[in-house]
Amino acid sequence: NYMAENIRTKTETLNDANQALTVARDAALAASVAKSQFLANMSHEIRTPLNAILGMGELLGETPLTPEQEKYVRVSRSAGENLLNLINDILDLSKIELGHPTLNKSEFDLFIAVEETCQIILLQAQQKGIALHWHIKPETPSRLVGDPVRLQQVLINLLANAVKFTEAGEVTLEVSQRSQPEADFVELLFVVRDTGIGIPQDKLGPIFERFTQVDASDTRKYGGTGLGLAIAKRLVELMEGRIWVESMLGVGSTFYFTVIVGQGNETTEAAHLSCT
Ligand code: ADP
């Protein structure tokens, strides 16, 4: 009897604990949904007037202005654009963190995805007089199943940083396959190398945490939000990969990341592809 009573009490305690856990989980879920909703509303509320300000600035820029007025319009427009980027980044990260993002998987062409991304960055690199080379190693399959948009987002963040933090020299992207050809998945390795300013050793770890910037002084030369790498890390993890960095001050940085994707149906083997 005593045993039966003991078991009954324990079962009740366990049930209570389970119930409390369910209530806590529901509350946490509701809070996270409320937070996402709040951020979505805020974004709309901030973006609408901000777009109006930017639009008016653009119109003002087209009217005859004195050189001094032109400068004021330019400065206010660039501040507005920075603010818009910041809001978009914060929202992006909140969506990734709170919204349990899922990948939008489809069959895609790795070569096209890489080329498109490089073309976007090429313009920025050319404007700074920096060379951008990209290379897909032979035997890397091209037809894959995954989320090309998320993959491109990670690549753009890393390549844009590489160009931003490089004064002279070159940025290279190398793509290769890490998995065995007979495996039923494909593990890709992306390597983004630059000859830029480099990152001090003690900042290499925290660099992937949000709002971490090596140069936090008010006179920051490079702008940015400190969110790009945090977003990249979350996305890479979502794609079952890892991201890491090696760097030497004054010499340059190399960012590495892996992702796991599926084999596409058309298993045409990649030709050796590169572009400068
Ligand atoms: P942002 O570039 O907007 O500041 P990120 O999260 O993309 O934010 O990067 C965080 C910080 O990491 C940057 O501010 C910079 O200090 C450092 N960093 C990132 N990429 C590089 C790079 N390729 N070379 C040197 N420093 C870098």
C-alpha cells in the first residue's frame, strides 16, 4: 500500500511537472511570437517614413542645389540608407532566431548561384581597384538540392566584408566538395580569402556574435552593423555546416564555411570553372 501510494504521489508530481513544462513552453512560444510580431510591426512603422525621407532626399538631389546643399543631402541620404540596412539586418536576425526558419529547398545550379553572387560583389571590388577571383574545384557537382538564396546570403556577407576590409590586393573564393562522391549527400566547403587589414587574435572568437566589431570607435572607417557574421553563422548552422576564420593582422583573413546539400537529379559533373 505504501509503495502504491508512493508511486501515485510520484506520478502526480511528474504529471504536475510535465504540465508546468507545457505551460512554460506555451508561454515562451507566445512571447516569441509576440516579439516577432512586434518586430514585424515596428519594421513597417519605421520603414515607411524612412522610405519617404529617402525618396524626398532623392528628389531633392535632382533639383538645382548649391555645392553645400548637395553635401547635406548626400550625407542625410547615406545616413538614411545606413539606418535602413540596420533595420533590415536586425529584422533578418530576429526572424532567423525567433521564427524557427526553415530552408526553402529546391534543385539549383551551384555554378550559377556562385557566379551571380560574384557578379554582385565584382562591382564593389572594381570600384576599390581590388581583384576578385573565384574558382570551383573540378569534380564539384553543380546540380544540388538546397536553399540557394540562403547560401548566397552567406556568401554575399563574407565576400562583401572581404572587399570592405581590404585596401589593396585581391579577394578569392574557392568552392570544393568535402564529401565522398558516393555519399548520398554533398558537403561543400567555401573559402573566402582576402589580403585585407586582418583581425586580432582575441577578436577571432567573438567575431560571429552580433554587434561585434573590431573597430568600435566612433570614427569607424568601414561602417556596417556588426550583424553580418552573426546572420551568416545562423544560416550556416541551419544548413548543417560550420563557419570559422583564420586571420593575421595586416596580412589578411580567410573565412571558411561548410554546408550540406542534396544531390540533384541531373548529376552532370562540374567542369573546372573559374573567373576573374
Ligand atoms: P559589419 O561588417 O557590418 O561590421 P560583420 O558581422 O559582418 O559586421 O563583421 C563584424 C566585424 O568583423 C567587422 O566590423 C570587422 O571588424 C570584422 N571583419 C569581418 N570580416 C572581416 C574581414 N574580411 N577582414 C577584417 N575584418 C573583418
